Amino acid sequence: LLVVLCAGYQPIFAQKSAPTDNYRYYKALELIEENGFVPEAQQLLIDNISYNPKHILSYLPLISSYREERKFNDALQLVNTAIALNHKNSEVSDAKLLWWKACIYDDFGRVDESIYLMEQAVKKGKKIKEKGLEDFQKALAQMYYDAGRFDESDRVYNELLKVNSDSQLALVGISRNMIARGNCADAL
């Protein structure tokens, strides 16, 4: 009986279980808040992702860090992994991940892809009533403007005005589009 108990007992101690408490993620956030994005914080996030790859929140500060370091390929790889692993009840919506991906494509200078992805982010954001939807719309309007697609930019700014008629950003955006078209008198 003692041999059976010991034989069954050993594997329990031999197994390493991966921590799922995301301690590394929270410690990284503390470091970032105190010292900015230091290498130790980046390593903590990488470690947290390796132990708990479905903790999508861990990806976001790391993606941001890679973008700041102009490591766009690394950022794109991370956001694609996050999209693939994301689940319906995640703390991060698919719309938010598409927003990140659109921003990375914009970093690459891939205008058409970034606009398409941002359109998808806005569409999904509207469907789920995303908390940061206005930020997605502002980014989309700016992308349209940068691409010289002023009518589409106006359309997005007008949508923002329907929600908030005092939106200075939307009013300035529409005026800026008028100026870009050579309609300076109407812009004033």
C-alpha cells in the first residue's frame, strides 16, 4: 500500500503548473507606471504571455512597446496571435484588436489595409457598443483625410456630431476637409 501511495504521490510534485494569476502582467504595469516602459516590464509581459497566452490584456502594452520601438513586424505578429486566441468573453474585444492591427498597418504605411481594418473595427465596435468607439471613428476619419478621401472623412465626422453636437474635433475635422478641397470661405 505504501508503494502505491508513493507512486501515485510523486507525479503530483513532478508536474509544473503554469501560473494563471497574471502576476507578471500586473507587476509589469506597476513598472511601466513607475519607470516607463523598461526592459524588465517587457520581459514580464513576454513571460506572462508564455504562461497564459489567452490573457489578451498582456499583449496590448507589449504591442504598444514594439510600436514605439518601431518593431512593427513584432507588433503585428503579437496582434495576430491575440486575435487568433481571443474569445467572446475576453476583456478585450475583437474591435479593439482590429483597431490595434489597423494602427500597425498605418505604421507600415499600408494605407488601404489600415483603412479597411479600421472600418472593420468601427463596424464591430458599433455592433457591440464598444466603449472606445469614438476613438476608432476619429482614427478612421484621420486615415480618410490622410488618404485624401475627404467625403468619407466628412461622413465619419458627421456621425460623431450626431452623437455629440459639440464635438470640437468633428467640427474642426469637417472644416479641415473643406480647406483641403479649397473651400476656405465655407470652412470659416
